[in-house]
Amino acid sequence: DTEVTQTPKHLVMGMTNKKSLKCEQHMGHRAMYWYKQKAKKPPELMFVYSYEKLSINESVPSRFSPECPNSSLLNLHLHALQPEDSALYLCASSQADGNSPLHFGNGTRLTVT
Amino acid sequence: GEDVEQSLFLSVREGDSSVINCTYTDSSSTYLYWYKQEPGAGLQLLTYIFSNMDMKQDQRLTVLLNKKDKHLSLRIADTQTGDSAIYFCAEEWDGGATNKLIFGTGTLLAVQP
């Protein structure tokens, strides 16, 4: 069981659609992360939020737009995606002390058609 | 560079020990981590080691760290079929108040009954 909950588990969207991925944690963590994982590859960092403020953006295209409405929630808004954006999107959270392990959700499997 | 290297595949028999190796790059990492990923799932934190330690044991898991050679290993004793998964090591890069993890290439562990 994971303490980081991601919805939906699976998402299929067309290139003109707008959709959102959601992530929730109730561990009191003040750092939250989005990672992207392609098949048979390691996860790659996309965004990091610390105390609800965006602290790291790893040069991610603007068609991905993160949002952290409060300390428990993290969203990833998707618009005009490309088929190559199909991947597993993983959310994680940690204490905001720079040394704590990340706790991951089970991910959203995204397919862009 | 940010390359964290692992061997791609390891096959063992049930009941044997498994040793998964990792070579990392950032000697300033405070912690090094091992994560497990089962098919279709997110990443599960297995264990982590503080950089001033040489060894950490946690039930069937033993982590060895050779800081001079930047080499990390994970030993799983009495390997079971349920241990079949992809194992990622991860090092941290200084992200200030957040923990920016760089993952290794992943090792697929196949346990034969």
C-alpha cells in the first residue's frame, strides 16, 4: 500500500484534449514531485514543489503545467500533448529538509493518441 | 555527469542470495537509496544508507557502500519469487530543501522457482 495516492490510474487522451493528473498525500510532507517514466527506463524528474512553491522545473515543455493548491495536493495539467508524452507519471512526496527519502504513488499510465 | 549505472539483468534461483550493484557519480550525496518497482506499480522505498556508513542491514536486505569507488550494492538473502522486480538505486543531487533524486538505469531481477 502506498500513502501517496494518484488518480486516475490510467488515462487515454487525444492530442487536442485537456486533462489533469492528481496526487494526494497526508503524511505532512511539504515537498512534492512529478517524475516521468518511459518503458524500461528510470524515472526522470519533471517538477519539484517546496512549501507549495515551484522550486525546480527541469526544462519541461509548457504543455505540462503543474499546480500545488495546498500542502496535500499536487496536480499536473495536460494540454496539447504529443504521442511521445505517453508514459507512467509518478508523484512523490518527502519532508522538505533536503535529505529525506521520497515516497512514491503508483503512478498514472498515460497514453496519448 | 549524472550517469548512475547498474547492470540490466540478474537471474537467481529461489533461496539463493542476489547482489545488485550500482555505480554512482556524486560524491557529495548524503544518502543513497534503493527502490523496488513491480510491474505496473510505482516505486517502493526499500532502504537507504547514510554516506558515512559502510553497511546497513535490514532483515533480508544488506546495503554495502564503498564511497571511495562510488559503488553501492544491495544484497537480498534467501531470494523469493516475490522479489522479482526492477531495482533502482538513486543518488541525491543538492536540491536545497528538496531531495532531487537521480535514478540508476535499473536492474531486472528474475527469481526462478
